[in-house]
Amino acid sequence: MTIFDEVNRWEKTEGAYIFSSIIDVSSPVILDYGCGCGNYSFAAANAFGRKCKVYAVDINKQCLEYISVKAKDEKINCIIPVEGKEDYRHDFDSEFFDLVIYVDMFHGEEKTYNGLHRFVMIEEAKRTLKDGGILAVLPFHLSNFRDKNKKKCKYSYKKLIEEISEYGFKYIEKDLQGIHFEKVYSSYYQQKGGVTFDSLERGKFLIFEKK
């Protein structure tokens, strides 16, 4: 079994469980923003028996092409690849989504907004989520964040939860673990070798409800 086989199995099992356990909507509309190669888009599609709509958004066209081919191969019609914008905003209507997913999207080194783009993303989640909708955030590299004064500082889950809650979200404690899949698709790590499914970085999903 290859690491890609293990990733595909995760998308159908543990990954699907994450989303089926945080939202009780039979046919939800979902945004996976910064979707990369779409692991969480496919997990969300599997969570709801492919009766949902998943908008997989990324600025990387190669990632979107990969998702399109994989979705076609797996006969998944509910995933809609969408090219993203560099300013982290998008054209979806207000109160459009039941679930917004941000996986490894909050960093401190982004040129746009000097690393403060997460505040734009939180605003967009608040705008586009329906009342009672769910924001699922999986952060990594918490030591590389910047505060609102653009000062680099070490964050914690607690600090990030407080920050997001200030935008009108209610934190919901869930023991859900996500995976950072970047190394699976990185040519650098593939050439370096030693990447196994069990060696992939894990982190805690932070779950919020829009008030």
C-alpha cells in the first residue's frame, strides 16, 4: 500500500468522520479554502454521501487540476474547483455556506497583509457562513504568527480561539485531529525520502459556530 492509498483511505474514514461529527446537515454547502490537493474536500464529500456541494478554492491551478482529475476518476460530482484570489477574499454570497474549512492557512510570513491575512479570512468566514454555520480551523506553525500590530509572536490554541471568538464565533470543544498533507505532494520531500503516512504532522481542529 502506497502513502497515496493510505491518504485515500483516510479521506473515506477518519477524515470523513471529522466533518460528519461537527455538522448535522444532510446536504451542506461547504467551502474548503486553500484546499491544496483537496484531501479535506474529498473527506467532506465522503462525510455526506456526496450529497453536498464542496467548493475547493486555491490559487494554485495545478492543485485544482489534480482535484478535477481525481474527482472524475472517483466519480465524485459534488466537488467544484474554484481559482482563488491573492487578497484572500472571494465572491461567494453572504450566508451561503454551512461549513467553512481552513487548513494550515494562518501563517505569519505571507506578503499580502504582512501576515495578517487570517483576519481577512475570519471576516470572510463570518460573512459567508449561515447563522449556526461551522468554521473548522486546523492551524500549524503557531510560533510563526503575527499579532494585529504585525509583531511576530508565539501563539497557542487558547490565544487563537480567543481571537476568532471576538469575531462573533462560539468555540465548541471537540477532540478531533487533522493531518498536514503537504509532504505527501512535495517533490522535495519525495526526493528526500522517508515520508510515511504515520510521520505526517498532526494537529487539533478548532471548531466554531457562527452566532
